[in-house]
Amino acid sequence: MVIFNFKKLLEKNNMSRYRFQFLSNFDMRRINQFYFGTAKNIKTEEIDIICDIFECNISDFIKYKKSRN
């Protein structure tokens, strides 16, 4: 299972979803998908923007957790 640590990055950077929306030009629906963990996919362009804004590595944003079978 792939996990997006978007909420943790916002908290770590003391940033609101609204501030992130202003900086990224993502629509709020997409931001909420990352925030609430409902995003099913991500574009490389989105990864690039997120990592630029948070000044982080991909591994800070995306984690892999082994799924139970």
C-alpha cells in the first residue's frame, strides 16, 4: 500500500491546506484527497510541485507499507 504523508508535511511546515492551494494551484478537491488519504494515484508533476513547496524528498512524502494478504 502506498501512503501519502501530506498531512504530516503540512503540520511539520505549519501550513494550511489553503496556503498550499495558493502556492501549488492545486484544486481543493485534489488537496483533500492527499490530506484525507483517499488519493489513488499521483502525477510526477504533482510530486515535483509538492517536493518543491515542502523542500523535501519523495521519500518524505510517499511511503510504502506492505499490505496484508
